[in-house]
Amino acid sequence: MNRLLEDLSINVTSMFRDPEFYWAIRQKIVPLLRTYPFIRIWNAGCSTGEETYSLAILLREEGLLEKTKVYATDINDTVLDLAKQAVFPIDKMRTYTENYIAAGGKTAFSEYYVADKSGARFDEKLKENIIFAQHNLASDRSFNEFQMIMCRNVMIYFDRALQERVHRLFYSSLGMSGVLALGRKESIRFTPHEPAYEEIDSIEKLYKRVA
């Protein structure tokens, strides 16, 4: 069953994928996050962890990682096990470095990993504030209140009924003024909770809960 689930799951990801998104997070969301004494972020559909570690690097550079707990979830236990290892193919580091620079990276990307026989092994300290856990968006409930939920390029594979179910889940999980971050092909338009959000960035699909 695990192998079948792995084959059926879509796990297309990379570090700092869509660099403009992370640039927008730095410029428009980080100032909001700074106002909280403690930050909880849910990275739903985290796959093998590239997106989660990209976010952790960004938060560290902005001085927020130490007061943040990132909950990275996925339905697939196999990809979660890979994410926990924080080891990625060395031949992808050139592309990831280019993405990192375009996303506003503040140091040499190579400072975050060490190359060995297994690949590029990322700094263990990045994992200290990350919790990887299994969660099924189609059936499981909310498990905390968050200041930010990031779920990018996941709901494009869902039918309308499941999309609405997930939007209800995210709405109930976001605190007031919390941020919802979606993929470019995703939107809150025509969902039951559209009036409850204020648009922060129309291109990068960043929204703030206001009601």
C-alpha cells in the first residue's frame, strides 16, 4: 500500500521553487510575522521537504526561525522519511543556488549544506524547529492555530468539493491576520471563505485572514 500511495502521489518540488514567491514572503509577510512573540507555520503537502527547508533558511536569515515552529505534513510516509533526512541530490545544488539568489538569499547557499557520498546534507540546525508528520487533507482535522499556512501546488490536483473542504480546514486553522500562501494556479476566489481574506499579493497568491 505504501508503494501504491507513493506512485499515486505527485511529488514535484525543488528548493526555492518560484523564487519570486520567497521574495514576496521576505518583503510582505516577514514584517507581519515579526509582530508575533511566537510563530506557528503549517507547510501542508510538504513532499520530500525542499519547500520546508527553503522556508527554514529564509526564516533563519530574517531572524525568525528560533521563535517559529514549522509543521510540515504530507499524506505519504515515504516522502516524509526522505524529508527528515534533509539530504538532496548534489547535482541539483546549482539550480537550487540560482533559485536561492533570485529569492533574495543573504549568504552563500553552500553554507547550508555539506556534500558527502549521500548527496548534499543540510544543516541539522534547520530541523530543530521543524516537525514532520503525516496528515491527510481529505479526511483529517485541524490540529493547531497557525500564523501562516503554506500549501502550494497541491489543490490543483483536487476536485472542487475537496478544494472547498481544504479551504474550510485552512480557514479554521488560521488565526486572525494569519497568512494563507497558495500556488500561482490556485486561488480563494469563488470559495465560501473568499470574503474573509484580504489579498496581499495577487500574483504570488498571498492572503491575510481579516474576518
